[in-house]
Amino acid sequence: MDNKNNLKKVLIIDDAVVVREVIRRYLLEMGFNNDGIFEAENGSKGLDLLQKEKIDLIISDWNMPQMSGLELLNMIKEYNILKNIPFIMVTSENEKEKVDEAFKAGVSQYIFKPFKPKHFKEKIQQTLEKNLYGAKQVMVVDDSMVIRKIIERQLRQLGFGDFNFINADNGRNALTCLEEQPIDLIITDLHMPEMDGIEFIQEVRNNDRTDYIPVLMVTSDYDPEKMLEAYQAGTDEFMQKPFKVVELEEKIKTLFDQ
């Protein structure tokens, strides 16, 4: 990351001194100023610091004495001057219900302990850069509006901006959208009315203007024969519903690195 990080103030909240030291070291490697990195051992002391310093980023543990990270996050959201500060949860809590609870509360990113330096730094970058993926356009094709909204929310968590999304409720409508604007990634369901995911992908691959677009198929039908049929049609990656945002992140990185 560039040197503009040395102007940002970061608050690290964790009851483990060792973890705070590790995070501080990684931030220094990324160009943050040592004097701009503040530490607290629990949410209560973190809140005190937030009221004294103009903090640009909060990195917090979940389980801490006196006030947990989630309790702090919920409290922050009640303060107009604090509620928009990006909040990264760094914790060993890895159950899906816990992750969902944190994102519903308004967490910006979620990092599992133990974490590798590269992964940690990527999450910091995704959080501080409003639109990590620039102008890349993602088409989400699913007959369920709920599923489309869930995928969009997860994509935002990974660094996509609101303007990056194109929606379609079946393969036929998706083909119409592809004729109207360029797309960089297709995320499609398998079972849809009018034209299902496999038929849609076949059409995409048979068109010279679209056959280069990477395709990720997401479905609750994990039938090996259907998977094989989808791959033969031109699917690049396959993912089963329900899935975690970290799984979606891995698939997207794989597709964009191809």
C-alpha cells in the first residue's frame, strides 16, 4: 500500500499483548506510522480512546473482558461520529452463526485467528480502499432475489462497489444483459426457469464476445453428474450453497488470477 497510510490512525483492541504486537508490526510494514497506532485491552478502554482520538480504522478481538468486540461494535453504531469507522473483527470465532452475527452488526471484515501476514494485509487493503476491484462488473444470475442480495452483500464485503453489480433472474435475461454491457465475472445458479444455468453457460461459451468471461456456479444441488455437465458446458468454478464469504473470496481470486 502507498504512503498515505502514515496519515491514518488505527486502534487495535485485544486482551492479548502478543496479538497486539503482531498486528502493530504488520501495520508498520504496510506504512502506518507508529504514533498513529493505538492499543486497548478491551472494548471499554477502546471506547474511551475512540472518544479522544480521531480513529480511521478499528481492529478488534471478539472475546475480551469487560466489553467484547461485538458489544463495542453495537455501541459504536449508536454514535453518529463513530458509526462509519471501518471495523475489522480478528477472532478465533469461526462458526457461521458467529460470522453472520458480526456482519449483521456492521463489521467491515472478519479475520480468523491464526492468520497469515499476506491475508491480514489484504483485508486491511480491502477495508481502506472503497472499491478494491475497480470497475470490474459482476453479473449475479439467480431466480431468488434473496440469494442475489446475499451474494451482493458478500461481494461488497470483499471490496466491490455498489455500481459493480448486474442482476438477472434467469439465463435468458442474463444473455440480454450481456449484449448491452461488458461483464468481468458471472456468478450463476444452476436451476432457474426459462433457461437454467447450464444452458446459459453454453450460450456464453458459444459467443466469441463472451466466451472469455469466468463463470462461478453456485447451487444447492451438489449432484456429481450435474457438476460434470456444468464443467463440460464451460463452468470454471463450482460452489455449494450455503457458503461463507471467505469461500467466495477464494473462488473470485482464483478466477481473476487465471
